[in-house]
Amino acid sequence: MHQTDTARHVEALVEAEIAALDTAQHGNALLLAEFRQLQVRPRAVTVQFSGGLSQTCWMTTRSNGAYCVVYMPKAGYFALCVDSDFGPLDIGVHGPALMCFASV
């Protein structure tokens, strides 16, 4: 898949999650507002994994000073990453983008 197509695909996944979110619940409205503040157009980024592995993933939120959310195309889901000197580091929190974001 071409990078532009992948970025659009990731963006569509995030937007589908947002559309499905019940914002009538107060907590969800706050979660969505916080997520939207940090949301970025998906861009390729190298993520570090345990064991010294790295993989190209797609950043969907900029860092909040400690964490960001990325899409892992090989796995087909999102991950919460911690900031490190070597770039985003996977910490094993995986699933829907908003739920990864909410786990912070």
C-alpha cells in the first residue's frame, strides 16, 4: 500500500472509531476533546519494540509529553507508545486508538 493510501486508511480507522463513540456520556466527550487536541494527520514513524526490534508504524497523535498513539499495520491495531531517546517505544497497550489513548 502506498504511503498516502496508508495514511488515509489509518485516518479512516480513527474517524470510524470517533463516529461510533457515544459522546452523550460525559467521560467520552472529555476523552474525545483531549484526543482531538493531540490528533495529527497520520505519518510514518519508526517504533521500537522489546528485543531491539523496530517497525514502521503510523503516528495518530503527537506526544502529550510522555505518550503517543500509533497504528501498527502489520498487527492491524493501535498501540500506546512512550517517548524515548530512540523514538516511540511500544509498551504493550494495544487495541482501538481511543482506548489506547484513554489508558494514559
